[in-house]
Amino acid sequence: MFPTYGIPDGADTAWMLVAFALVLLMTPALALFYGGMVRSKSVLNMMMMCLSAIPIVWIIWVVVGYSLAFGTDHGGLIGSFASFPGLEHTFGTNADSEIPLVGTIPAILFVAFQAGFAMVTVALIAGAVADRMRFVAWLLFAAVWSVLVYIPIAHWVFSAPGLTEEHGGWIVSHLKAIDFAGGTAVEINSGASALVLALLLGRRRGWPKDPMRPHNLPFVMLGAGLLWFGWFGFNAGSVLAANGAAAIVAVNTLGAGAASMVSWLVVEQVRHGRPTSFGAASGVVAGLVAITPSCSAVTPIGALAVGAVAGAVSSYAIELKFRWRYDDSLDVVGVHFVSGVVGMLMIGLVASSTAPAGVDGLFYGGGVDQLWRQAVAVVAVFAYAVVVTGVIGLALKYTIGLRADRQHEVDGIDDAQHAESAYDFFTSGR
């Protein structure tokens, strides 16, 4: 029967209400994280770009987004608008006072939980275009990108059997790659799209010659801490139940963030002679990104390995932008794309059948079967995101324009785009 009606489990529902709140917290946390990284004349604009993802995505999600992502499958590529138009069939009761369920939780709660994933994915892209994108262009980009890029990929990855009337998207149901909480749909997707948008916009005025240091490192540290906190809802909440699987996923999330922070700082110490708070915050996020797809497939030791590799690799990767001369302002590519790829591929190496996913990777005797599946998913999502984001970006560039005026960038995009300043450096009075 579609949808499934029943009485929700109280414990699972209570946990998922908390997980939903934690996931929603991640977008404001990202605004704080990114806001501290930019210069003082751009902080409000950056935080506005992040926070604007919440209303944009939610409106789309209610009207059409959830149905296309989780509705009845069409060829493994997209869901059906007819399944949940305006969120129909996700709430209400039947004659037996039962409500629509996803697993053991209310379907409408699952709707809200998954919307949080879409919100933070859109917001992540903003970090690559700091200081130079018109706010109106950003709003239009975010709306169109959500529909044309995020929603189809979310269907490929998240629309698993049992959540739709028929089978789910091709990555989860046919390729059978493991991406538990969004290494492709969230991290690789946003990182690849961020790279394309940064290239279309061009470099910031004065980059890389002029110093463009973070204006508020305490903001960065606090934002990273809140992201880590929210990530427990992101990953453990994806189990959709308060059980042992959620517990091991939460432990793996903690371990990967910790190991990645340490490995990033070690690399900094060796290469530059001192560990930094900025590196610590970036290292935590890199590990969390990498464990997102793999948290259900590895043991706690495996999670440490995933985090350690992600921190070390991403700490090198963020410097490639200076060599290749692309201006990814806040290292969305170096951290989110690169660590997302690390997390996906490490499943094929260190996955263990003792973990909830029940698959062995190469190092546990499973051969390369799972590794090639992971690689195909990475390449497919990267290619789709690059091509469609490029089309969207070019359409906006040659119609309304993407980039702010030159003088606005020099004077400060906060004042030009929002007629505000984050800090009052002048005293009032005579």
C-alpha cells in the first residue's frame, strides 16, 4: 500500500525530531563558519547567502522538490511529481487514526529532515563565490540549482527501496554504491558546482596578490564546533531509528572528525612550522565530510583511518588553487569535494561487514567490487553537477549577470548589496 499508514514509534520519532533540529542548525552554523573566513566588509553578504538557502529550498521542497526526489521512480533518474504534490500523502490520518510513515517515523518528519540536507548543500556553494557575486543572482542560482541539480542527484542516492512505491534511484538501487548520508549528493555535488561557479565568476579583485585573511577566527572555530554538533543529526539521523546502528554511526562521526583534525595539524606543523586554529577547524570539517558517506560501512578504527586520510589530503588540496589559479574563496573544492571523494572511495578499501552496511572492502577481503561501484558514483555525480551547473551559470551570466560591480567589490559587498555593515567602526556624535 502506498503510502504506508501506521502508528509511529515513539522513541524513533523523538530521536528524529532532535536529528531534524540538528540538521537545520548546520546551515546557520555554516553561515558562522564561512562568515568568519571572509573579510569584515563581506561577512553579512556571506551569512545572508547561507541563510537564504533555508527559505528558498523549503518553498521548493514543499511545492515540488520532495516529490521529485522521493516520489515514484522513473528510470532510476527522477521521482514523480504526482506522488507527493504539495506534500500530499505525507500527513493526515486514515479511518484507523494512523498516519503516513517512512519506516517507523511520521512521513512529514522525514520530509523536513531531508529538506535540511538540501538547504546546507546549497549553502555550501556560497563559500566559493565570496566577495564578488550579486545577491539577486545568487538567489536565482540557488533556486534553479536546487531543482535541476540537487533534486535529481538526491533521488539517485537517497531514494531507497521502502521509501517509494517502486524502486529508488539508480545509484542506490542499481549500482548499489554506498553513500549513507550524502557524500555524493551533498559534498561532491556542492564542491563540483562550486568550482564551476567560481570559474564563471572569475577571481576576486587582487587575488592572489593581496592578503585576504579571515576577519574573525573565533567565528570560524565556533561555526566548526556547531557543524560537528549538527553532524551527529546529519549522519546518525539518517538511520531513521534510535538503535544500535545510529549509535555506531554517531561514534564514527566523532572519530573521523577527531582524526582529521589531528592529521591536518600534523601536516601544518611539518609543512609550515606551526598548527593553526584555522587548520583545526578545517580539519574537523574535512573529516566530517569524509565520514558522511562511509559512517555506516566502517568500524570505529576504520572511521579513524577515513578521517586521517581526509585531513591530510585536504590540507594539501586547498593549496592547489594557487597553483592552478582558480579562486575558490573558502576552499569548498579543497575540503568538501576532495574529502567527499576520499570518503566515498575509502568505503571500497576499509568497509567491514561487521558495520551496519554489511559490506567488506578491499582491505577486509572484499576485493575491488565495492570500490569500482563507489568510483562510478563519484564520476557520475561530478560530471552531472559540472555540466548542469555550467549551463545554469552561463544562462545567468549572460542574462542578469553574476558578478557585482567592480567598485562594489572594492568598497565592500555588504554595503553595496545590503546597505549594511557588520561592524560600526565610527562613533556617533560630534
